[in-house]
Amino acid sequence: MAHIDRRNFLKAGVTAGAGFGVGLLGPQSLIPSPQPPALSIAHYKSSPADPDGIAEEAKRLTRQAVDALGGMGRFVSKGNVVWIKPDIGWDRRPEQAATTNPDVVATLVEMCYQAGAKKVLVSDNPCNPARLSYPRSGIQPAAEKAGAEVPFLDERKFRRMSLNGKVLKEWEVYQDIVEADRLINVPIAKNHNLCLATLGMKNLMGVIGGARNRLHQDLGGTLADLAAFLKPRLVVLDAIRVLTANGPVGGNLADVKRKDTLVAGVDQVAVDAVGATLLGYKPDSIGYIVQGSARGLGAMDFKSLSPRQIEV
Amino acid sequence: MAKKQKTSWIVWLRRLAQTGFFLLFCYLFLQTVYHPINQAGRGVTFFFNLDPLVALNSWLASHVLVGAMLLSLVTLLVTLVCGRWFCGWVCPFGALHNFFTSLRGGPAKQKLEAGGYHPWQKAKYYLLVAFLVAALLGADVVGWLDPFSFFFRSLSTSIYPAINKALVAVFTWVYDANPGVGPVRLTLVTEPVYGFLRKYLLAATQPYYLGSLLIGSLFVAVVALNFWRARFWCRYVCPLGGLLGVVGKNPLVRLNKHQEKCNNCRLCLVDCQGGAAPDRGWRPSECFYCWNCKSDCPAQAITFNAGGRPDAH
Amino acid sequence: MNHFSKWIADFLHPPKEARLDLGRRAVLGAGLAGVGAKLLFGVAPEASKRTFNPALIRPPGALGEDDFLARCIRCGECMKVCPTNAIHPASLEGGFGGLWTPLVVTSLGYCDYECNLCSQVCPTRAIRQIEVAEKQKIKIGLAYIDRSRCLPWAYSKTCIVCEEHCPTPKKAIWFEEVEVRNIQGEKLTVKQPRVDAELCIGCGICEVKCPVKAPAAVRVTSVGESRNPENQMLLSSDSYGVG
């Protein structure tokens, strides 16, 4: 499908070109101007216990982490249709850390509109019924309040597309998300018994339909294929509350730990590597991170990207 | 044949009531879904609470009565006074049968034969007895033929899923085929309509139910039988109708025939819903108080009032 | 007022048109039919308490079977409201008398962990009104792994979708890491799932999400259901007060 390939080409072109374009402007440019960072890690100094405190934490961390990358204007242009893909997979409350923090999502919605987006949509293809997980996760009310459209996905819009991956040649992908101008992936860091941790690349499973329960037979390869096909413009990893055991569904509040951290980046492999480290796993022990890195989708050694580290 | 009369205002009122309760039932049916967060739409239980057959059987079989079921006492009390008004004015399943009955074509003579009282109308009383005895012994199976259970079960497992599937198929076909000329596509109209339907009418995901073929077929058969005998279910089968017929066999408000005006044209029989034989004697336990006979009588020989006498013979 | 007093009097001496004309023998016959029906229902094997139907999985909060059948009016409200399309009308799983009563069919839908909608709507409280916290402790059945079909057990492939979806706070499915060989003769380690019979509540999400189809490699049967002290297998089950 030429349309899809062109969009991927454009996406790849922009991320690669951002660094080079500036340096062609003349003698002054022989001194390379500072490039905007590819990765930022924001950490909150305190760990408030009350819901209002956590909400405030989420909002401030999100703003600071994205601003540290150069602001949302770097990723969203005027008139864009932006699709935000949080984890709304499970019929769980926000404090159970099975779904993305709703205030992180709401803040990203606001920032997109402030950067001039025409329309911001928030959705997921969840494992529990969407009618249940959307409200209980808090994401639907928070995102709608911030002005986003939060649709339940329409069965008719899953279209078979050529992924041309190493493992997946074709798969049913949600058409509207692929055709949107920008995709922002907003996962939450959780333990997972098969791949150790579910982070951004695994979160992309919410963009596809079909027999997703078969992907586990080769998660490393299939998720790398998905990541290569979808290439989100920005990944924001919620590590404020993380699920350290019995993931990805959780349920026991004792399994939820506060890391009070938010990771934002354009390199989806690096973001996942940070997330793995935060959960206590080595990035090279996670199949999709290794394969993503091997295929040139990003850097497993995130320190090589000189991430901006901020204390909020 | 004497000319058909202008329809009485009370018949219009009755039709309004039937339509209203029918639409209310359908609306409450659609509301029986998940509402955020974790709230079930329970409005339709109002109808089950009005139903004295459910209350009676539940109590007989389990010796327990859910408090809200005491609402059915209202139904019984009014039935004591006004007979089977419930069947004529309230019951949404009855309204459905009434509607299909009214679609019947054919000359008045055919309707006369199919519409008059038939001894098989006693079947519903025998069914009622069988159900009550079974309930007394602990087998509460009246739900198989209770009108609200039958209607709701048929709708939820068979009819609504079928309607849902059909509508989704139509809109999906238009979406996929995308007919139109240049920028003017049919989907410009159909997609907003589909969005509206998804929000207010269609199911979140297409439901499929085991046993739906049998349940749906029975529903269609029962509704189709209205073309053979008027309000077939209500006259011959409905155990709630049977219960209300027993309780309402001696109502205060009765059919009153002015014998001197009646010329035995039998037009009162043509649209009689309950098969109450208004032309010869009038059977209160079969009368739905639909007021069709009063409205149709060219001689205005029929009225309904307290202590009326049928006096036909 | 004289209409009114005549009306009252007519209850004691019904006039001709008030009679229903039900034949005495016919009424007796109808009553006997009711008795006969009850007897017929009573000789289904489930009534013996010696055997149990593995497919007779009732929604959580359902009363014991005798009480359930005495209250359920087969209205279908629970079937309509269930957000996962898990509740279906029974055919003969509960005997003849159980026709069209609600059944959780785990090959078609699962019982969502945070939901109690069926218990909210039941008009006769055949499904008791219970809070979600209580529902989460009720077992409606028990899952079992079909090792002849499960991908890591039978086909040397990685999976764990069942465990991934298991909603209990401590997962009711655990793993043994086992070294197996695939068809090429290569050695690999797979995680073979096992069900924790104490923790599993029989919700069925494992069966619904299992990639193996028709039938799934993990399935739920009714054994272990909390509402039936006879249909148990564990020494630790409540009926004997152990554990």
C-alpha cells in the first residue's frame, strides 16, 4: 500500500533529518548547534500519597519531560490529527497501575492542542471490554475533559495491511491510527511473565486487531515488526506507579510500586530500555528490545543518547 | 353490513397507552446494559415487579418474595375492579400481538370467525394451574411462558442480536463499498447516522446466544399466529392472562348492552381483542377493555360502566 | 352504591358470565401435569447429587441449584446485561427444569473480574445481589489445562496468554520452566502453565483468550463452585472446614 509506505518514509525522514538540517546554514554552523535530546527522564522529588498530589505530579512530570525534549511543538504541527495510544487494556482503577495514569494522558492532550493540533483522539483496543476499561481507568473522562475525542474502536476499520516484517507479513491494523498525522504511544511500565516487562513496544498491540493472542509465540520478533511499522512520533512511558508482579493485569495494590518517574523520547527502543531498568530488568534480557535494537529501530544502550535527566 | 364508525376517543387513548408502554419496555430493554462505572440499567424490572404471576410463583416455589414484587398487588387490585385492563392497556407483549392482529386483512366475516370466543381459550387457565402446581412443588418454570420473560428473553437472545447484525451489515457494506461520485459519497450521510446508532441503539459488540434459533423461532411463530386467531397468545396461552382472568372474572366496570338498540349485526365481534363474545353475553374474564366494541357499534348499543348488564340473551 | 354492593355480593354468588367453565376433570388433569413435570425434572442425573454437569456453571451469586430453579424466571435480563456475552440460556445442562436458565459458557465469554451486573438486575434474586468484593471470592468453577493441546505442553511453543489475562490479584496460573525439544530437535525452554486450584475462580478469561481453538487448551468446568458443597474436589474446600 503506497500510502502507508509514504507515511513511514516521511516519519523516518523527519526523525533522521532533524539533526542534520541545521548544520548546512553557513560558517557559524561549523559549530554544531545543540541538538534537541532524544530522551528525557523526569523524576519527582517527592512521592505524594493523596490522589490530588499524584495528579499534580503526573501533570508536572509530563510537561517537564516533553518540554525537555523541545516541547510538544517538536512533534505536533498546526492542524495535525494526533492519535494518543495509552494503555486502557484492563478493567482496573488507576491506582492498580494496570492502565496508564489518566493525568499523564490528559496533560498530553492539552499539550497537543496547545501546539496547534486540529484534533486529538485517545483510544486503545483493550483486552477487557472497552465500555468497562475506558471509564474505570479514568482515562476516558480525563481525556474528554481535556478536549480529546475518546472513541470506542470500530470493528470495520481494522484493515489488513502489509507490515513486511521479519515475522509478520500482514496484520489487521486500525486504519484511522495509521492515517493520523501523529501517533503518540503512552504505555505504563508493568511486569509481564513472558517478556519480563510490558512497555512501549508491547503497548502497540492496542493498535492492531486480529488474532493477537498468537503473537506470544514470538514476541521478540512480532513486536519489533509492529514497532518498525508504526514508528510512533513520541513515546511517553508512565513510570509513576509501576506494576512489579502479577502483571500485566495486576489487582493487588501491594504489587504497585512508586517510581515517580516519567520517560519521554523519540527512540522507542531506548524508552523501553529505561523502563526495563526501572522495573529491575536488564534491557538485553528482553527479546523485543534486543531485536528492535538489532534492526536499527533504536538504541538499547540508552545512556549513549545522553538523556536529559530532570528532577521535578 | 353497517358502516364502520368513527373511532371513539377512548380507543385512541388506549392505543396511546399501549404504544407508550411498548416503547417504554423497548427503551428499558435497551437500557439493560453496562453504565459507567459498573452500574446495570435495571428499569425493565419495573414490569416484572408489576407482574403478579411472577410474584405468586416465586412465593410458592421459594417461600420468599422480593419486596418490589408487592407492586403486583396494585395490578391485582385494579384487575378486581376493571378486569383484564392490564392486557388491553399495559402489557407490551399484548400490544405487540394487538399490532400484528390489526395487520390482518380479509373481509369482516373471516375476522368474525377468527375473532369470536373459542372454547380453547380455556387452555391458558389449565396452563396456569399446571404452572402453579409445579411451583408449589419447587419447580418455578412459569418463566417459560410468562409474557414479560418470553418477550425479554426473545428480544435479548434472538431478535435484538438479529436487528443489530442486520444494521451493522448495512452500514458496513456502505462503508466498504463507498458508493458515490467524486467527493460526494454516501458515507457522508451514513457514517453520522451509524455513529448515532452505535451510541444509542446498537450493541457494544455483536451478541451471539446459544439456543437463539429455538427461542427466536418460537417468538416469530407466536407472533405469526395472530394472523390465524386474533391475539393468539393472549387468548390461548398467556398464564398471566389466565391469572388476571380468574381475578378479574367479576369486575365492577362491566359491559352494558342496551338490548333495545342492538340489531345483532355482530360488528362488535370483528375487532374484539380478547374473544369476550360481546355479541352474546360477554365474558368478563376474556375482556381486555379495549373499547373496540363500543367504538364500532353503529347503534351505540354498548357502553362500559359500573354494574352494567350484557343481557344479550 | 347499589352497583358496588351487588359487585361484592357477586363474589360470593358468581353470575353466569363470571364463571370460567373450566371442567373439573380438566383442571385436575392440569394439576397432575404440573406434578408430572416436577417428577420428570426430578429424575435428571443432576438431581441425584451423585453426578454434576461440568457445563452447569452459574453466574457468581447464584443460589444453590434447588433454590435457583425455584426463583429463576428465565427472563434473560442477566444475559442481556452481561458485558462480555458470557451468559447464555441453558438447554438441558440443568435438566429439563433448567431450560433457558442462565449459564456461564466459558467457550463464548468470560466473567469480568470487576463486574457484578447480573447480580444487580436479577428481578427475583435467583442471583443474589452481591458487591464486587464478594463476587471476586466466589468460585463458579475451575480451569484445567489440556496438556494435549496447550502450545508449550504439546507443541514446544511459547505462549502464556492464559496467565497474562488471569485477573486474580495473585495469578491463579503459574509456570514450570521446562526444557523441551522442538521438531527440528533443538532444545528450548518453555513456560508450561499450571492452574492453582485454590486461587482459580473459574471466570473463564483464560479459555476465551487461549489461542488454541475449538476447544481451547484451557477450559473451565463446574467443579469447585462455591455455591455447591457437593461439587468439590479439594480437601481444603469450605465444606469440611479444612485450610
